[in-house]
Amino acid sequence: MKNLRKTLALLLAIVLLAGALPLTVLAASFTDVPNDVYYAEPVRWSVEKGIVYGTSSSTFSPNAKCTIEQIITFLWRAAGSPEPSSDELPYPDVKADDYFCKAAQWAKEKQIIRWDKLYTGYTCTRAFAVRFIWRAFGSPQPKAACPFEDMADHGDRDAATWAMEQGITSGTSPTVFSPDESCTRGQIASFLYRAYVGAAPSTPPASPTAKTPDDPFSFNNSSKNFGSTYAISNDSLNFLLSNEPAYSAQWIRDKMAKTWGGSCFGMSAVYVLYRNGAVTPVRYQSGASKLLDLNPPRSNGSVNDLVNFYHLSQMTAEVNSLRAKSSDYKDSALEEQNLRTLIQRLDENKGPLLMGVKLLKSDTELGGGHAIVAIGYTKDSAGNYVVQIWDPNRPAQFNSLTISPDYKSHSFAEKMCGYDKVFISYALPTDMFNLKDFERHVSSAANPVYCSSVTVGSSDFRVACSDGTFAEYRGGTQTGGTLNLVDITPECMAEDVEFSGEKVYAFTAPADSSITVTSSGMDEITVCHSGLYAKAEAGSLSSMTVSMAKVSVNCASSVDQTVTIASDILGDAWNALSVTGTDTSFSLDISAGMVNISGANQTGMTVSGSNAFTGNTCQSVEIAPGTNASIGIGSAGLTSYPVN
């Protein structure tokens, strides 16, 4: 392997001297590649060697998605840009004048790509990346067993194992490779650098020794610096929702209207992207060179959009699902794995990561959630990992998190939001935000992730599943049942706002089951299950039952109530419906293009349609007293068909 690397490096040097690979812009001049990010040296190397070029005279776009044709071109250039042996076009989606035509011909001849087409424009995944690099190096057999559980039966298992052995990538955790995660230009440059130069990713990042941040941005996470809600512009909202299923799109729209209670997740996300070179302050305010230069959101609409966009992103289907899987604060083994993942991702990314923590009143009682940033780590004389922490609630002074070598214990140097007990929940991979890259509007279609959840405004309630499992809560603490509810209330924790709002709980339930939430006198219940969003609003709610195609709501007395549903089943034009009336109960049976609506007392109802993605609304229809109705949902609007 070392001899092969030397040979390839020598070949690159000869080609460069011959002038075959024109040098364009040196990495040092890229404004979006700070010196302290993990991909800085790989970018410098790849540009100097003529393997990867900048996207302009001053930008490299490290967080832009890398496509199939781009990585094939990079590998071809690394091989010396050899002339293909045939002029025949290699694939039906490759034209003779495409910049990557010769690279595609080479890739086909060398059997690096063995498909019937190149799939131009498709994003390169982690599995594709290691497969192509592995084949470019001759498909050597790995010596070790594959450590990645998600690669055990995967076709790229050998490639991933070899890449791990060679220090090209170490997975997203010790046992997880994440083969379907997208790769950015910065990540691919890093993979190639490690493959050809041999710098292993397991080398810890540069020791974080600074006591204070050079940019103590955060607007103090204070209500006086933010607006009264989480509203963002229509353009920003439409982009945020562009890859969402209807149920999470409607959930995000509802969150926008909630009273502001903290933006720690949004500010932490912005800080991560800024430190990774993905957010340039001057874009949001003329003359700004640091985040600290920006005016607060209350007086700068662009900054408001930036922070709130990322704050709302924690409610997207993908991020929400990841939070649900890692936030069970009663599971010590899970926390141990979360701590391992944090260190692993710091090794992999060599740059800041957004962390979520749960703040505990006791081992069994939750006080709230908070989002912070892990900058990097050092090791002390006892082998403990000492992680430098940026906290939006105390931005002028770094905190530190000390983790034992066996990951079984940890402690913060300073209390986190005044709490002694803190559960380490998640460390989001930076790529998670690239799915919603606000600044460059680079998106990648994500498979919908259905995370069953309930939102309640009471500390006394019961959640029951039709498979017999249930959870009963009294005073906010689970007192019965085997259904495990995980608190995924959006991370806020503002210094000057006491959280007393709704709680969001996630759980695992069969897709074909029904979920019943029971409480006494609750004003609002929201359930997301099997791709259906359902919210009931009334003065004396007693229960709501939700399945994939039916919603039933019951109240203690005949009161004004509104039931809102959203689902891709309803159709593309009007994928959200609201039913308003005065009754003791409503029932909605849902099918493609049709909803059957009935009320117990049949006192008359109003039905309105909207689009969860665009916010557009259609004309309401009235259901006369004494009748139930079938509501037809068409592109032109709603049509009422009385059924009795």
C-alpha cells in the first residue's frame, strides 16, 4: 500500500510538472475553507495536485454535495488523467462534450463503475465513495473482519472494511458505517487525501486550548433579541419543507406559530456551520465578518431566517428520528454509546458538532433539553477525553465536558443551565444540516422517516397502542405501562424563559396499529403516526385515537373544537384539512382523495383545505346541521357529498 501511494504521488508530481493539470486557485485563498476545519489540508492538497478545483476564484464549496461524476473525475485526475483506449461513449447519460466524459470512459475501462449508466447528478454516498476508491486501488482484500453492523450483508462490506484499515474513514461510530449518508466535496477531498497521502482520520483534532471563543455570538439566547414566534419567510419555509412528508411539514408550520421560548438549537447549528465554513456573515448583513457583527433577529430579517430555519430543522423527519433514537435519558447503555459516537464523530469530522443534552431534575425526572456545540477534545494525563463546549447561553466562555476512557461517566466543568445531572443525547453529523443547506440551497431527497409521537400540554395522560402496550403519566413521570416514551421536546432552554409548554414524546409502534391518547380537560393533543399528523383543539378534550387512516376525537361535553390532519394520502394539492364545529366528538375516515366526516350531535361543521408545504388554502365547505359528509379532495378544491 505504501509503495502504491508513493508511485501515485510521483505520477501526480510528473503530470503537474508537465502542465497537464492546470493549477487554478490555491486553497489558502478560499474564503469558505478556514484553516482550523478538518478538510483544510485535504483541500489544499487536492487543489495543488489538480485533482479538485474550486467552484469560483474564492470558494471551494466544501459543504456542497459531491456527485457521482465529480468523484469519478477526481479519481481519474489522481490517476494522471489517462487517455481512454476507445472514443466510444461509455454510458447513455454521458455526452462527448461533458467535462467528465474521459473520466467516465476510464472508470468503465477500469471497472470502477459497473452500471449500465453513470447516473449523472446523483449524490455520491459513503458506500459509493469507498467502493470507487477501493476499486481504483485494485480491490485489495481487507485483513480484518468488518466491524460495521450495517455493512454485514452489504455489497460494499469489503470496501468499507479496507477503507477503515487504511485510515480513509472510520465509520460514523465504531459499529456503524452509514453507507447511505451523502458525501460533501470537503469529505471526498479528505477521503482522497487519506487514501493517497495516508493521513489517518483517527488522529485527534488540534488541541482546543482557548479559554474564550473568538466569536461569542448567540444574542444571549434572550427573548429581547428575538421575535415573539419562530416565523421565517415563505421562501425559507418552502425550502425547509422541500423534502419533507406532509405530516412533518404541517408539524413544522405549527411550531412556527408557537411563542418563542429559546433558540439554542438554531444558534448551535449556525455556529457549527460557521466554524465549518458554510455560513458567511456578510451574506446576512453588509460589512459583517463575524457572527458577532450581526444585528439580532428582532431587527434583522435575514438573521431571523437563518437562526429560526435551523431551529425548526430539528423537527424535520430525519433529525427528529435521530433525536428520538438517542434521547432516552433512563438508558445508561445508550448514553455510553452516545458518548462514543461523539468522540468518533469529532475524530471523523475534525470540526465542531451540534450536541443535544437532556437536563435532569433526578434520574427519572426531566427538566428540559438544550443544544450546545462540541468544538474538539484533548486527553488529560488519566486518559479522559476533555471536550471543549460552546454554549449559546454562555457564549463568552467555553465550558468543558470530561468523559472517562471507558465512556461510562462524564461531568461538565460548569453546571449546564444550572443542572447537575445531564444526559448526553446526540451528536449530529455535520452532513445532517447539508440536507437543508440554507445558504446554498443544496438539497438531497431524503426517505421519509415516520417517528410516532404525541404532543401533550398536561402532566397527567395515558398513551395506549392497539397492540396492548401503554404508558401512563402522573405529574410528568411515568407511573405505569411498558410503552417507552422518549422526550423529544424541541431543545430551547432560553436563560430568561421558564419552559412550561407542551411536551413531545416519541415511541415505537407498529405502523398498522392505532394510538389513543387520554387525558382530562386538555386543550390540545397532537399525534404523528404512520405518516399522519392529527391535532385536536378544544376546551375539554378527553381522548383522541389515530391510525393510518382514521382520527377520532372525544370531548367531555359539546364544545367548539378543531381537528387538523395532514398526510400524503390526501393528495398533492390539499394535503391538510381542518374541521371546525361544536360537538362532543368528531370522526374522520381518510382515503386517497376523500375524507368521511361525522359528528356525534351533527350540529354543523366547516371544512377547509390547505397545502402543508406552500401554505396555500382552498375555499371552505360547510356541512349542514343534522348531516355527515364525504369530502372530495381535488386539485380545484373541496367538494361536500352528504351521506345522511
